Amino acid sequence: MKRNTIIYALSGLAAVGAIVIVIEMNTSWEPPYFFPFLIGYVVLLLGSALYILILFLLSIMKINRAELGRRLLKFIGLFIIFSLGSLVLDEFFKSDGPRVNYGLALGMAFSFSFFDLILSDQKERTDYEI
């Protein structure tokens, strides 16, 4: 089975599970299978995250140094842009929450820089020169 098919199947199961959980939490009736379903959903999410992490680590070991450098430079640039954007919006709207939250900027920069490594094979990617 191709890894894209596995990732799409895991994503579909996670989406269906999220919909079922939201529906069950918004109803007053709580069926006896809800807690085991919730535990299974958490296990599915953790297993999916572990599978994607392993795919990412295997893919990043196969790319050349020039492409890795280009991706790291893109990651650093996007992280700075998203962090500054977050700080500017925080100053503009004067929110009362925590002033410094780099988690969203880190996740977005990481996904924009490295997400194609998970879904594509080595022969499908093109190598870029710096």
C-alpha cells in the first residue's frame, strides 16, 4: 500500500472520529460506548502522529544538503514572518492573553517548509540549487 493512501485513510478516520465526538458531546444522551470510542480516537491520533513523524525522519535523511539548507532557510524566514505578524496583530487588537506564543508560528512554518516530504516520494521531488 502506498503511504499516501495510508495517510489519507488515517486522516479520513480522524475526521470522522472528530465529527462523532463533537456530535456526542453536544447531546445530553451519553451512550455506553462513548468513552472507549474516545480512547480509541486518541490512540488513532497518537499512532497517526507517530507514523507521520517516522515518514518525515526517513524522508529528511534522504534529501541532499542543498535542499535541506533551502528548506531550513525557508523555515526560519517563515517563522520570523509569522511571529512578527502575530506580535503586530496582538499589539493591534490588544488581547489580554499571553503576549508571546510561538507555537502557532512554529507549526505553520514547519508545515509550509517540510510537509511535502511526507506526501511525496524521493523520485517525485525536484532538487533545487541554492
